[in-house]
Amino acid sequence: MFNPSREQARLFFFDAWRKYRQREMLSAMENIALEAILLHPEYHAMLDDTARYQDKDYLPEMGDTNPFLHMSMHIAIREQLSIDQPVGIRQRFERLLTKTGDEHAVMHQIMECLAEMIWQAQRSQSAFDSTVYFECLDRWEN
């Protein structure tokens, strides 16, 4: 399993953005990252300034959104959808997409539920529970 350090994960986004801007060839994974980057133009200036943002701490209690975590969650959800894991995620995504018609909004709804599942697993020191994940997604459908 690929488990990059914080520095490696951030460099991955910086490098994908730099390659895109310089019209260099991107790997398949960099193309997936680029999709997330392009969805968030508010992060582009940050990605142009590696020196300033490589080691920046983002504090949720101060209202900071970590753009690297946010884009990583986009990638994680894309991966889940591509392999339908947990089983049923793709079906729920399609239903939400049909309801809203806005893929990016649906990705953010899923992201909220994924974050909730991760938080609950960490809090209870347990494995990820797709039931928690799907219950959250089902609330969006109703």
C-alpha cells in the first residue's frame, strides 16, 4: 500500500501542477491529481508557491482547510468509485448525481461522509465502517 509522508504527498501535487503548467507529460496518477486541482482554482496560486506552502500547517480549529487533504480526498473518492469499494459507493454516487446534477457538489457530499467515517473510526479506535459511510450518504439522498 502506498503511504506517502506529508512532504511526499504535497510534492506530488506541486509537481503535477508544475508539469501541467509547463506542458510536460503527466503520469496516470498525476492526471487524476490534476482533475482535483482543476476543480479548485482557489488552490492554484498556492501550488505555484512550493517554498511558502510545502511545510504550512493547517489548523481546523482555526478554520483552516487543508487543500492537500481536500485534494487527496477527491483522489480517494475517485479511486473508490473506480473499483466500487466499498461495494455500493458507485451506486450511491450515481443516485446523488442524478438528484443534484452537479458532480463536484456530490464529490463534496461524499467527502463529508468519508471524513465522518474516518473521524468515527479514529474516535472509537476501530476499522472503517462502510455502514457509517453509507448512512451518511443516504441522508443526502433523502
